[in-house]
Amino acid sequence: MLETLHTTLAFIVAIALLIAVHEFGHFIVARKLGIKVEKFSIGFGPSLISWWSRDREVQYVIAAIPLGGYVKMLGETPSEQGDDAKQQLSDEERARAFDVQPPWKRASVAVAGPLFNFFFAILAYMSIGWIGQMVMPPVIGSIAPASIAEQSGLLEGDIIRSLNGSPVHSWVQVEEKMKQVAGDNAEIEVDRNGALVPLDFYLPSPEQDALLINVSESALGIFPGVKVVVDSVAAGSAAQQGGVLSGDQILQAQGEPVTNIRDLIGIIRQKSGEPLSLQVQRNETFLNLTVIPAVDESGFGRIGVRLASSPIVDPVLYRMGVVEGLFFGFERTWQMTTMTIEVLGKMVTSAISPENLGGPIAIAQLAGKTAELGLISFMSFLALISVNLAVLNLLPVPVLDGGHLAYIALEKVRGKPLSQTTMERTQVIGIGLIVVLMLFAFYNDLLRLFRG
């Protein structure tokens, strides 16, 4: 119950903040350009709280459904743009109506929302760089046999210092740069016992899309310094019968190095009812054990242990200087923007399954998890969602900001605005597309939720 409440609260805070940033962009630019704003709403549906601006012109609203928001400007909707509607306005109001403004003003208002989301992401990433974050050092913990890493001369214990001339400070940075290098040559510099050693290799493109896997592990064959430890052993389980004890560090399974819990579970699942060889370290002693996994109701193997992982090397605080943090804000926002566009493009072409699309439940779960991990993780989440919100709103879909920009571009080409009927019909189509997309994302959320 408390976890659900925490997740819900984190979701509401995240969505309300990012929507407020987006709508404030539209609001402040419209006001500065002299356009009359009638309402500023965070959320949809019934009003929970409302108040008026000092000049009694703008009504501010916090509504019951925190899944969006809007800025209502005079003359913005097609129904307000006909001659009959304009005759009911005073000369001053007609001059301040949105639809009578020159194209550059209307375009400025439309693009302001996404731009403010980009600005928010830049500031968030800058702050993360300056505050600092705990990172796993880029220490190679193990190397897959016969892998490109082994053939290239990389060794366990090497500390990766740079990749293609770009310095790296954490294992996350290594993985991000490996995704960029996939399908090309790579020059890597490692710290080996205090001496810098340059190495180079060709990293082929992985079979799966690089965005969906850990390239450093799957394609190159290097793994971070992580140890997998038995947290507890169930009474009467296959593990207990095989001699596994709580506190054992599992080094190998079927002769393969154990570098993470996911792969170890995969090996165990495949060995249902068959002998499974494990090498474990117990205090200072190395033992070779044989366990026969029991067969569960799905036909997979289980040995009855709870596993935990921890880095061999303690995480360190990585804090950037003023200039480095400044550049990091822009660079990281650009990286997240291009990645978002790339993912959207691959979903459209089916290179990445649309099943990866997440809806409000997925966002809420991420909000809750990152909030639990601390301020820095939650800020990173907010920055990423802010970039996604900006990119999605710039798509040329009617009712989105990109749709308004498309209307203005067509107006410039045609020399006159689209008719009121055309505007209304295309906006209905736009609303329909958005509803279908939201329903599909929500359907994906439910599938993931029930699949566990």
C-alpha cells in the first residue's frame, strides 16, 4: 500500500512539474507577445483549485486528471475564428486574438512549450553534473572467452579511461559509447597497473538493436566488476542438497563466468532436472559443487536461492566542474533527443517492436523507482521524460504543437489560412490518433503488469 502511494505521488509530481514547464512556455511567450491568455490549466477535467491573475484576465486551474494541461488563448480554436465570433469582441480583444497574429508570433507560441521542456532537461542535467552522482567505475571485472575483448588484449582489472578519444568515468558511459561505436572501429585506452595502454578493435553490429541490449557485454564481451552472492537458501531446495550456503559467491556456472544475476538465472532455467556445475567462493575457499535444479510448473529449472549482486569496486562520487557540467547539460540533452527520435523512427519501421512503448503505468513505475533511488535518479528521469515530451509535441500531428507549426507552414505556402472546416476535421483526426496511441501504450502497460 505504501509503495503504491509512493509511486502514485512520484508520478503526480513528475507529470505535473513537466506539464507546468511545457505550458508555462506557451503562456509566457504568448503574454510577452501581447496575445490574450484566458486560462492556464494543469490537468484536465473538473477543477480542484482555481484563481485569477491580478489583472483578472487569466484563470489559473489545477484540474483533477493530471495527464496533461493547456493554455487557452483568445481566438485559438476554430469555433472562435469565424466572423460571427469576432464581431462579439471589442477592437482591443480582436487585436490580441491568437488567430490574427502574424505567423512568426503564432509559431513562437507553438514552439515555446517544447523549447521550455528542452531547457528544463538542460538545467536538470547541468545540476546532476554539478551535484555529482555515485557511479560504478569502468573497471573490467571479467571477459568472455574467445570474445573480441579477449582477442584485442583487454584484461580483467583494466580501467577504461577513454573510447575514441572521449574520456569515460563510469561503466554507464562505457556502455553508451559502445552503442555509438557498434559497427565501426574503436580505439580504447585503459589504465593497466598505472600505465596507459592503447588498444584498438572492430566492434561488429550486434544481431539485436544496440538500443535494446548491453553492447559492451553482448558484442565486445566485457563485464563490470560485479559479484553475485547467495543471499539465502530455501530449506530442502536443490541448492541446499547440492551444498550451497548463504554467503557463497558464485563465480562460474557450467564453466562460464557469472557476471550478473540475469544470465545465471537463464542458465539455471535451462538445466531443469540436469546436473548443473557451480564454482563458488566461500570465505577464502574455492569449491566446485553440483546442483540438480528442480522443475517448476513452467518446465524451467529452479534451485531455491535468493541472489544479490554488488560491485567488486565500491561506487565513487563523480562530480563535474562548472564548465564540464555546463557542456554536459547540452550534450546529454542532445543525446537523449537523438535517441528518442531514433527509437520513434525504428518503431515506425518496426525495427523495434512497438511493444516497447510505455504508457502512464510504465511512467508511474519509473517515477516511483527513481524517486526511491534518490534526488539524482529522479532528476535524470524527469530530464528524460521532459525530452520525450518535447520531441513528441513537435510531431506534425494536429492538436500537438508540431501540428500548429504545420498549419502555419501551409498558410505561408498557400498565402492564406486553412478553412475552419479543414481545421476542425484535421484536429478530430489528430485527437483520434493520440487516443489510439495512448490506448495502445496503456495496453502494453497492462500486458507487462500481468506478465510480471
